[in-house]
Amino acid sequence: MQAHRRHDISDRIWENIQAHLPGSKGLVGCPANDNRLFINAVFWILGTGAPWRDLPPDYGDWKNTHRRFCRWRDRGVWEHLLEVVIVEPDFEW
């Protein structure tokens, strides 16, 4: 993974949200090894305004990424993460 991309989340934000993500260690189900890559992929889409089909391949398959984005949206994961980061906003990011 290329951590130097402009739209990637900072280590500080990652530390704040990782325990609140689906598939986190200690929660029911399998741990998701790629949560950070997935979030970076979503932020790449949001930051560039590009269509899902233009997602760079090193972020993963665009169809699976879009499908997972929609599942998280439907389950309210994005709203929950916003509540987590709004407590300690990263104005630099």
C-alpha cells in the first residue's frame, strides 16, 4: 500500500477509528485485514470525484469496494465513524 497518497487517512485518525470498524479484532466474525485500505479507497473516490470504475487497482477491485461501501452505508457504519472522529477532528487532514 502506498501510504503517501493525498487522500489516505492519517495514522492518528486510523488509531481513533480502527476499534470501531466492522471486522475488528474482538468483534464477532473474521477480522478484516484490509479495513484501512478499504477506507483509503473510499476516500480516494470521494476526494477525486471519480467513478467507482476508475478506482486504482492497488486499492482493490472496484466492484467489491463499492459493494462494501454500500453495506457499511446501509448498516450506519459511516455515520458512527463520523461521530467517532468529530470528537477529535483532524483539521490538518
